[in-house]
Amino acid sequence: MTTTDVSGLTGAAAAAAEAARDHLLRLQSPEGWWKGELETNVTMDAEDLLLRQFLGIRSDAETAEAARWIRSQQRPDGTWANFHGGPPDLSTTIEAYVALRLARDPVDADHMRRAAGYVRESGGIEAGRVFTRIWLALFGLWSWDDLPVMPPELMFLPNRFPLNVYDWGCWARQTIVPLTVLGSLRPVRALPFDLPELRSGVRPAKDERGWGRFFTGLDRVLHVYQRRPVGPLRRAAVRRAADWIIARQEADGCWGGIQPPWVYSLMALYELGYGLDHPVIKRGLDGLDRFTIRDERGRRLEACQSPVWDTVLAINALGDAGVPPADPALRRAAAWVVDEEVRGLGDWAVRRPDVPPGGWAFEFDNDVYPDTDDTAEAILALRKVDLPEAEQPIQRAIRWLEGMASRDGGYGAFDADNTRELCTKLPFCDFGAVIDPPSADVTAHVVEALAGEGRAESRTVKRAVVWLLKAQEADGSWFGRWGANHVYGTGSVVPALVAAGVPAHKPPIRRAVEWLEAHQNPDGGWGEDLRSYEDPAWIGRGESTASQTAWALLALLAAGERSHAVDAGVRWLVDHQRPDGTWDEDQFTGTGFPGDFYINYHLYRLVFPISALGRYLGGSR
């Protein structure tokens, strides 16, 4: 590229950054926060209708709106997927189908016949995941006897004992506790239809190898106990579970700020006699309205909301783009972030009882579960703003982060040392990640934040850096737990290692640069399909997206690259920008559970390109 070409690209990048920055600023709320839609899949909407059916509050209007949205997401082959362009998902298709039956869609309608045909060919509801079959059992469409047993007596296991509730990741424990109540009570709300058209008549074979064999045998024993439990013990366990659930309801009525524990907690408490007019139930149902989006396509429910995450990423992006620290928009955003600081104890304190609280959560209301990822990004963001009152929250957050390191030096998102693999072997746990071990992306963000606070030489950061170096894949990339996938992991780790003092010419950085350059698409962008979590052939491969192109650029720029690959990536962002300053991105690039649950963060397509363009231009000045 000639000097003139470079100069022209720099000018185009500056114009693109300015347009994107202006678009982002227009999206800021009057209170100071940003929040993009958190798009997932139609199980959220199907389960919302089933929840309302269970509670006896489902309305025709809500049903029609949700059904319209669910139909809009069906593909030509009759199936539903878990992410844009992904393969059909059996359980998602089953739940969507049941929801449309609730909406009175005829069984012989073309879209229903195509869906039912796929379900039968894929093994029927018998092959659906456990959580889907629990929903069916709640309505008499599956037998409770044919589900794995999780007894509420688990509540009495000591915190150090295997399979106690704190052995699960925070999202899993909040879901499992109410499900133990429902599983013990076994409620059934009969529906006016059955699902013979979705049955294959073939039961999946049980895993009789290793731990599978052990837990299959244990499950048989628990089924015997389930039929004749020790009455006083069972009643005490259910009471303890109910108290545990109620103690963790947030101010806005949610549980953990996420859909699964929310809906199961409402049903469990309702079945225990908490009426619709009880404050806990009423708060919970009212809170769901905040998570509901209505537009011309219908009614849909967000699985979660990400205002703290979106806001700190937006602050970081604007800072990277040259917005001055005293800018009123940044100060307003930073003040809102400071007010969102979590000052109380949460479940994390079970493993770290001597660590004082501090830090931030992901959502508007989730004080029981702050996370290290949001906390790290909040520290980085607040340092970009002239706001003296942020100093003490930053110091508390640093202290909390330092205390949340796992024994191996890495960082999980919500808990320290949440690594008991035994949980993953249970027949009950066939969907999603159920533990929260350290991951490269989260560890990298913590390293970057602490290094920015002058702690690069601390024992905490040095151990975390060693953890990251050990976690590097043989091909030079890093696995991405919370974003898709190796592009996200590598894009997170390289800037962190450089910030911590690892020289850019050292082999770990060079290998990462080579991996990124080798996986750049011919069009200049980067993309990685979410199928890479299950099929290694997809690692580093996929249609170029704005967010993933930005992640790759952030890594290359941190490594000191001013190369053809960097220029081509910047050119891709410039050429694919929309007239309004943002980018199209139908692809899901966020990860909830690798292999099972994915997210399209609607602000990712904007904040990360702003950061990448800003850092590119900063290096040009």
C-alpha cells in the first residue's frame, strides 16, 4: 500500500470512527447508561408462554404476539436454530412447536408438519434435552418418572461436600434449586392436546460407561427414594430451598438477572402456595415486563439484559476514539456505573469469605452475583473519565478482583475455584455449562485492568499471566468462553499480555499474530462460526463480522502490527459501515453456554469497531 493509500485509509477510518462515535452517543439513555438488545433464541418466548400457562395467566393477546415472533424465526425446513445460520436444534424446535400448539396453530398446517417431521426424524421428544422434557412433564406430556431426579435434600450437603449447590456455576445453582422443588412436587397442568406427532417411540440408550454408569445407578436409587421420601427431611429440604430462592430475588423481581432461574423460581414458589398476589410472585412477574420487547414482528423476551457491560464497553470505546475524559456524556455514564457498584456479599463469598465486596454485575439488578469480567472492564472504563468519585469504587474493585483469583491463578466469571467436573457427569446436566472454571477471556480482562492500575508485577497478575501462557492453544490462539470463539479469546488475551509487560516480539504474541493473519478472510475481515465450539474445522472460520474483525484488530494493534492485515481489516470496517454509522451483524458472536446457548449483543457491532478504529488512528497520530 502506497503512502497515498495509507493516508486515504487513515482519513476514511477517521470518518468511520466519527460516524460510529456519533451514533453511539445518540443511543445513550438520559440516565447515562447504554443497553443494546440481547438476542438469543425462541425458547425464551416458548417458555414464557408455558410459564404463563402454568400460572393460569396466559392471555390470548400475549400468545398471539409471541407466536407471531416464533413463526418469524422458523426456517424453510421447518426448524428453529440457536443462532443465526446455525444447524437445526431439536429441543428448541420442540419447545417452539409446543408454544405454537398453545397458540392453536393447526397440526396439519404446513409449517407445523415440517417442524414435526424434523422432530420425529431426529429422535422425537424422547431425544430432547432434560430441561425440555421437564417443561413437557409440567403439562403431562412426559412422565416425571422418566426424568433424572435431583432431590431438594441437596440443600443439606455441606459446602465442601461434592455436589453441594455451590459446586455449580451461579446460573446453574439458581436453576437447580427451584427445579429440585418442582421435581419433588411433580405438578402437572394438563393441556387440551397431546404430542403423538412428535414421538419416535424410541428411548435413548443410557450411558453405562464410567461416571455415566455410576450416576445411572444412583438415579435409580433416587427414583426409589422419590417415591417414599423421609417426610420430615423432605419437608425441611423444600423449606430450605424456598428460603434460599426468596433470599436471592433481586430488587426488580428477577433471579440472577437471567431467565432460567426466574421462571423456575416463580413456578416452584407458586406450587408451594405463594399466590399471584404475594409480593415475591408479583415482583417476579412485573419484572418480566422490563425484559419484554414488542415490535412489528411480535413479542419476544430477552434472556438477560446487559446495561453495565454495554455501558463500560461504550465508555472504553469512546475513550479509545478520543472523546476527552471530561466529556459530559462520559461523566454521566461513569457516574451511573459508580452508582451500580455492588457493595454487599453474594454467593461468591462462600468460597472467598474473607474478601471484602466490590465490583459490578452485568445487569441493572443482580447484586448477589457481581462478576469479574464486568468489574475488570468497569475499572478500565472509569479510568478513561474525569470523575473523582470513582476512585474509591475502583480501589474496592481492585481488592475484590485480587481476592477472586482461583487457586491456579486464573479467573472464572462469578466464583473462584468453581471447577468440580463431577457436576457435569450428572444425567440431569445435559445442557450448557454447569460450572464456572477460569477462562482465557475473563482472565485476560482482569490482567489488563490490574496491569493498568500499576499491578503488573504483583503476584496476582504474574500468576494470571502464567495461566494465560499455559492456556494458549497449540495453534497459537486462545479459546473464547464468553465470545465466539478463538477470535474472541485471542483478541482478549494479546492486549492483556502486552499490558502486563510481555514483549510483542516474544513467541506467544508472535504465534497469536500468525494465527490471526492466517485466519483473516479474503475480504479483509475476520469471522468465526459458533459451530467451532463443537467442530474444530470451524475454528477461526466464518463470515466476516464487525465485532470479530474488531477483536482481531485490537490484538494485532496491541502487538504493534502496522501491516497489510491490519490495513485490510480497517478497510473492511470502513467499507461495510452503514450510512448511520453502525454495522449490520445478524451473526451471534456472544456465548452463553459453548455448544448450547448463544447471544447476539446488538451493541457489539458498534462498540468494538469504535475501539479498533480509535486505536488504529491513535497509532497513526
